Amino acid sequence: MSAEIIDGKAFAAEVRAKVAEHVAKLAERGIKPGLAVVLVGEDPASQVYVRSKGKQTVEAGMESFEHKLDASTSEADLLALVDKLNNDPAVNGILVQLPLPDHIDEDKVINAIDPAKDVDGFHISNVGLLATGQKAMVPCTPLGCLMLLRDYFGSLSGKSAVVVGRSNIVGKPMAQLLLRDSCTVTIAHSRTKDIEDVVRQADIVVAAVGRPEMVTGDWLKKGAVVIDVGINRLPPAEEGAKGKLVGDVDFASASDVAGAITPVPGGVGPMTIACLLANTLTATCRANG
Ligand code: GUN
């Protein structure tokens, strides 16, 4: 192994500490940022995320409002809750955990959130603002990846970047952010021809496909910087045990070729929640002038 390990866990702790410092200053003015998280149903992975978000929100000195709704909640009831949160002055940020049950239209719910409180940056106005280089709420995972890359490189200008995956949550906004930082950006996906050759051109590889260990060392240019967004649980080796957590990158082979790489866990994951807190702080500051 020759790659430097990019310690997202340590970096995220620094971001959270800076957010907490700023929150303490707001408290002197009688302002306390509030983050509402809405979870519909009992998806175990979502429950873990939501618990972790709530805990870190409180640790940063913010108010956490958790709304856990039954899986059978109607779209109308969820929209009514979003409307209530939009109009609640104690709530500065609203996050509706995805995925939602099949009977609920995700786009309709996301676009019902007040764009100024859309700390996920998924509302169509924030998507448009980001795409046109205006002041937007930026999705947390890509923002966390960008922070790690800026910290590593300083300037990203002129770098060639390949984003593997084209989701609305990560792939597309990641490409927009890299473009805004003057990278030459390619989005590769399941239909990309000779994907290995495309990825091998990149100085920066961001893997966000949700396929365990898909990107292997032989896909990489020597010295490439690899950001692994994937969190996949492999089937357990024995019954009753928990499967190993792996990324979308095969860490063992990739770390022999890459210049630097994020581990899973402890890479991008902690940055996502840190950026959620940072976005909630931003929303609060904008709401209070
Ligand atoms: N589900 C997986 N990642 C995310 C995220 O960043 N935001 C929301 N709302 N749901 C998610």
C-alpha cells in the first residue's frame, strides 16, 4: 500500500467543532439553530443515520426535532408536516430521509420544502442555483467530498475528474461542484463504454455507484486521488455475524496505485453529517440576516 489515507473522521470532527463555535456565538444573540429530520418507515440503515444525525446536532449546540412516521403515512399527511415545519420559526433546516415508501412521490415532497430550509440541497431551486453558479444549499455528501479534495490539493483548477455514478443526491451535484472549481469533469455510469479506460484518465475519482468494490486498482492512474462515497454491507461470512462494510472502491488494490484514498468507514460518511450541520448553520445565519 502506498496511498495516503484521507482521514474524513478527523476532518469532520474539525468541521463540527467550527460549527459548534459559531453556534455558541449565535446563542449570545438568543439564536439556536433547529434541524428537523423526518423519517418515514423503519428502514434499519435510515434509522441508524437519523439517530446519528440527532446526536451530532445536539452535540453542536443545535435543537434537534425528530419526526418518526409510520410506513403507511399518506403523502398528504407528510406534505402537511412539511408545511408545518416550513412555517415553524424554530426550524431552520428540514431533512426528509430518503428513500420514501413507494406510495409517496419523493420529488413532490422534496419540492414542498422551503428552499431556504432545504439543508439537503435537493429542492429544484437549489439544484438550479448550483448548476448556474449562484448561492445555493449544496447537497451534503458532495460538499463533504469537495472539502476533502480542496484540503488535499489546495486548488482543483485544471484537474481531470471522473465521477462514477449519476444520482441526483451525489453524482450530478458532485460534477457541478468540481466544474465550479474548474476541473475537467466526466460523469461515468452503468452504460459508459470502456469505463475502466475513462476512469484511468482521472486525477480525481469520485465513486458513488452503490456497487461494492467495483473500482479496482487497475482502473486508476498512478497517483490518482480516490474519494469513495459507497457504503455497502457484504453478506456475512458466517450466520449471525454482521457483513463487512465496504465502499464502491476495492481498497486493497486501489491503495497500491492511488496517491490518496478515503477509507470506508471513516472517510466520506462522517463528512456528510458534518456538512448537514454546516448547512443548518448557514440556513440559520441567512434567516437571521
Ligand atoms: N438517504 C441517503 N442519503 C441521504 C441524504 O443525504 N439525505 C437524505 N434526505 N436522505 C438520504
